[in-house]
Amino acid sequence: MRVVIMPGFSELIIVANPTQEVTRKGMLSIVMPWLYAPWPNAKEKGIIEMDVNGDTLRALLVELTARYKEANVDFQPISPTTNDLDFDYDVLVNGKNYVTSADGLDAKLIDDDTVIVKMLWRWDG
């Protein structure tokens, strides 16, 4: 699956198999710099294009985890303990929480599906 990623302030906005050009037009210009860590050359363009092995939400999150790990960034939306979404993240597919899908993280992503991976900030030390 081909994806286009647009880092936001505290989230990744991802379009699966886009059928049209994806741009940052209309998005905030404030972006957390570490969101570009695996793709430092993408900062100028503002978007990342990459291929993911598989066509599910889980495959996407596993691939993102691997890319951030290579860049030494703590980004692990799938908990290794529960094999489900970690409580520090929220994932929306086309504006709906992923849990509303009968297949959960194993839901197949289709052309132009928009996935938002939000990092939930916790200030509890």
C-alpha cells in the first residue's frame, strides 16, 4: 500500500493509496520536528510518501513504529503487551475511532482512506 503522511502538531495524518495529489494546503505550519525524524529530507516538502507491506491499519502502524525506531524516536502505537492500541495514542479512520470497525486494527485500508494517529500528551511525570 502506498501512503502519504502529513505530520501535524501532535499527529500524523495519513492518506492510503491516494487517488489525487496530497498537499499540506490549509494545514497548520506548526509541526513537532521529531515527527519528521525518520524522513529528515521531507521537511521542506512537508509530506512523506512511502510504501507499506500490507493493506491493514495494523500493517501501517507496525511500519511507522519500525521507521521511528530506526530514527531513535519513541513511537509505538501498538502495545507489545496487549497487541492493541497503546493508551498514549488515538487512531481515527475517516474520522471514526478505529474501534468502531469490526476488524479493529486489522481493518483493510482502501483508496483515499484517511488515518489520523494522535499522540496523547500526558503530563503525569
